[in-house]
Amino acid sequence: MYLLIIVLPLLGSITSLLFGRFLGKGGPIITIINLCISFLLTIILVYEVILQYSPVYLKLYNYINFQLINIEIEFIFDQLSVSMLFIIIFISLLVHIYSFEYLSSDPHLPRFMGYLSLFTFMMILMVTSNNYFQLFLGWEGVGLASYLLINFWFRRIEANKSAFKAVVYNRFGDLALILALLIIFKVFKSFDFEIINATLHIAEILDNFNLFLIGLLLIIAALAKSAQIGLHGWLPDAMEGPTPVSALLHAATMVTAGIYLLIRSQAFFIIQPNLLITMTIIGSLTAFFAASTGLTQNDIKKIIAYSTCSQLGYMFLACGLGQFSISFFHLINHAFFKALLFLAAGCVIHAWAAPGRQDIRYLGSAIHYLPFTYSSFLIGSIALMGFPFLTGFYSKDLIIETAFGGGNYEISSYFSFWLALFTAFLTAFYSIRLLYYTFISSPLSASSSDNPFVTDLYPRDRLPVVGHPHESNIFMSLPLLALSFFSLFFGYIAKDLFVGIGTPIFSAPNNFDSEFIDPLVRLYPFIFSSLGVICAWLVYYDKNYSTFGCFAPWPVNESSLRVLTNFYWFFNGKWFFDTLASFLSNYFLLFAYLIPLKSFDRGIIEIIGPTGLSKISSTYWKLASNNYQTGHMGDVVFGILSVTTAMLIIIMGGPIVTATASINFVSSFKIISLLAPWLLINTAPAPLRSSAWGTKGE
């Protein structure tokens, strides 16, 4: 049963990729059936492992067994990995069903479904690994599958660029993880989680610096994979892939891999307070940065993508506070409503099926044509905002409360608390903005007089809805219905499984300071979210007087407008991180060309390396051979005799020399083979020697 859960997605992927052209839509159907079976087995596993407290360890065989290196292929099914399995397989199954209809007209549907199943298998391999080496295999496989899916429409230049950008950004994380694994093996002589956790406190006493390096490198790896500030640039551009890819990538697979790595490796961070503070600051900054950027974006998928980046910042923040159980709880809750938002956005795009319909400024009035999609989108949005008693409320608000009361009352904790609060305000603001533009307002006209980048202080013309938008069929609506249910009720049902005293998921004690904070502080997240909703509604209720569609509804003077415009362009430009990365990469590439490549690789290495030695050797032998090419038959005969004699000396002379001069055979071979032509030429008769050196004989 356990191995079937892992293997079935791989079998579906192989079947769809290799035989999809012969099976047609039969290949995608096979992948869906395999995932259905895996999901049913996962439900049994949830009951056995989580509810009955019965973790399972499977050891298959020794992958590497050489002296001190002993790497085994083994799987672990504990509470953490089974919880991740449930999320991965459930979301992936819904995305497979959704994609079957969403890309039904695409001739490459079998290839797409094969990539999705491969993506699922690699993530399952990663979360069920019982050692870091096997985890790294799944980690790399997830990156490969994400490249294939983002670049699915490989004829599009933007898709090519986005996929390549994702690979380049994740190379930083991959390199950091490789270095971390090398240091882990140096310190612990093993990659197994149990051995490392059992001997960690001894290693802390003996080699604390290396443990600090391991923790720092693991954080860098998670920074790239989970798109934290500085290494986040690939995540919004990944929207160039089909919408189902975005749902799976943002909800249950790629971006959650970094957070899972931190949670699985939490023992390294608990003993390093400085690393916890670092994660706290990075997480809070990422949450605020992504929320402020999403506030001014206009692409419906990119707004949700920056929302993902912001929520990942919350998870990073919770890890920095030492509350890994709360971070994991938010990871699971976020998977439901984020997949719901992406799939609902896909329904909106699919309903119009017209170019440019991802720009929310030219959407609108969808509530009249897509009422079920609007209801699903509304549930996902208010769950994202942390509306009381919905799924997001039980984890997101808890993170903010913990930042105030559970952060040991340090400056970094208060800094993160207020930044997280303001992020909650921005999250509510851009969620209402997205809802209003997409479903409530009338679409804007494309005329220059109505272009929002020309002026927004005058009334706008409206366009009627173009085409015949309609609700999707059962294959696309059923996943929305299932995700809506979990977005409404999962947080309430499962909160006692993940957070609190005696939870079966995490046995580590929680920080109880947050239980005794002022009740008014507990209301802060709700107050800030409510303010965001109210401000957004006031701003967008009558857009005739809004400034660039996202600022104050009252008239402003020229200086205020200039300030607001600068803020808008700063946030709309994504804080100019892409510009900075492009600027730095130009100098980095120039340095890499001039120093390592031109001066070292193509310079010193070629001179003293094989290339230089081959040139010297070829020149030497060319000069030696040219000595016999004088046109005289005697010189030709002497040359043949010289080469023959040299070979005999090399073959026969080695043992003689070693017997007389105590020189080994290899040394005699090298010396005689190099000096034989010179000796033969200089021991030749004078007429031949003179002609051999190019002088005319008598």
C-alpha cells in the first residue's frame, strides 16, 4: 500500500508520456485513475499514521555502501510526511481533473498530464524521504518538472524565458543545499534524519560553527525554492505556464518544498537563535514586499502569485519564531484556498477565451455570467484575508499573535508583528480590488482617452462584455466545489491536530506566551483586515475619482498626485528587484568572462594544462620528424631505423636500465621515449647527421 502511493503517479506519468500519442485521451485518464487510487490509499494512511499514532518506516535497499558512506533508499511515513502526502495528492488529483477539461482542445494534453504526474511523484519522493540524500533527489526532480510545466507552451518566447529564469534562481538554492549536505556528512557521517537528530546536541558542543553553516545554507536553499525576498523573481514569471500548473506549483508542490525543508530540519534552527531572528526578518519583509507589489499588479494570475509569495513570508516568519507547527498548519490551509483562487481564475480566463483577458482592468461584470465561479473566488479571497472562522483565520491570525506574544519580546519580534499586521491590511485591500475589478465593475475601454496610464481623474467609457462567457462544466466545477468546502471548514476541523498542547503532528512544546497576551491584541489582525476591506471598497466604489485605480477617492493636488504616482510606480515596478538583478548580472557575467574564463580557464589552464602540453609535444615531435624529411633516401631509411630502434629500446631497455641503475620501468620509459630521437640523431654518422639537421652533405 505504501509503495503504491509513491509508484502510481510515476507509472501514470510514464504511460502518458511514452504512449500518450497512441492512447489519445486514454493517457490522461490513466493518470487520473492512478491518482484516485493513491488518494484513497492516502486516506487509509491518514487514519493509520495520524489518528492511530503508527508511523511506518520502509527500507528498500542500500543505494551506496562504500566504507563510511552508507546511503539507503528508505521511506518514512510519519505525521509530518503523511500530512504533506494528503495535501499533495489531493490537490494534484483535483488539478488533473480540472486540466482534463481546461486543456481538452490542446493536442499535447497527454504530455501535459504526464508532466503533472511527474511533478506529483517528485514531490511525494521528497516528502517521504528518510534521509537528506533522497530528499535532494526529489528536490531536484521538482525543479526539473517545474521547468517542463512552465515551458509547456515552448513555442512562446516568454514561456522559455520564465522557465529558464526559474531554473537559474533555483540554482542558488540547489548549490546551498549541496553544500549543506556535504557539511552534514562531514559532521555526522550520515544523511539519516534519526541519526542526525540523535547526535545533534553532541555535535553542538564539538562543532557549533559547522552547525551554524548548515542552518544558514538550509535557509538559503529555502529562500530560493520558496521565493523569499531577493530570490523571488522567478515566481510571478512562472505564470506563463497553463493555469493548472500555477495552482499545483503554488499550492502543494514547488514553493512548499522550501518550507518543508525548514520544518524537517527544525532541530538545526532551535539551537541557533541568530538563524531564527534571520528567518523572522526575512519572512516579515517578504510578506510586506509581496503584498505591496500585488497591490498594483494588473494581471489576475500575477496578483495571486504575489499573494502566494506573501503567505510564504508568513510561513517563514512562523519558522523564525520557532513555531514550526503553526507554519505547517498555515502551509496546509494555504494550499486549499490558494488552489481555489488559481482554479477560479482559470475559469474566468477560460470563460472568455480571448487575448488580453488576464488583465483585470478589461475584465468585469463576471458575477452575472459566472455566479458559481464568483462564489468560489469570494470564499478563497476571504479565507486568504483571514476572515473569522474560515480556514485562513486559524493559522494566519495565530502567526501574527505569536509574533507579538511568542517572540520573546525582542525588537525583531515587534518589527515582524507590525509589518505582518500592515501586510494583513494590504492583503485585504488587494483581494477586494481583485474581486471588484474581475466580477463587479464594468470592463474598461481600450481607447487612449480611457487608458489608466494616461489619466484616471476623468470619467471612463465602458465596454460591453465581449463574447459569450459561461460557467465551466463538471470537470472544472467539481474541483472548485471541493476546495471551497475545505477553505471553509478545514481550519476549524483540523486546528487541534496541528497546534496546541498534545497535537499528534508535532510533539515539541509550543511557546505559551501567546496564550496570555492582551485580548485587544488578538483583535488587531481582524481590525487591520477589516480596515483593508473598507478602504478598498471606498476607493473602488466609484472609480471616476480614483487615482490610477488604486488610491484615494477624493480629489488631490498636483504635489500629492506626484507622490502617489511615484509610490505606485515603485510598487508596480516590483520594488525594481528585476532591474537590480539585471544590473548586477551584467557585471557578474563581465567579471566571469574576464577573470575565470579568459584569464584562468582560457589562459593559465591552457598553457600549463593538456592544451599547452599538447602544443609543446606536437612542436617537438614535428621538429624531430622534419629532420629526416630532406629528400635523400638515406635519411628516410635512417629515420625508419631510428624509430624502430627507439621502440626496441623502449620495450627492451626498460628492464635492463632498471637492473643496472635501479630506475623503475615507468621512469625509463618516459626518459628514453623523450630522448630517443635526440640520441639517435646525435649518434648517427656525420653525413647523415648533417643532412638530418638540414645541411647539405658532400
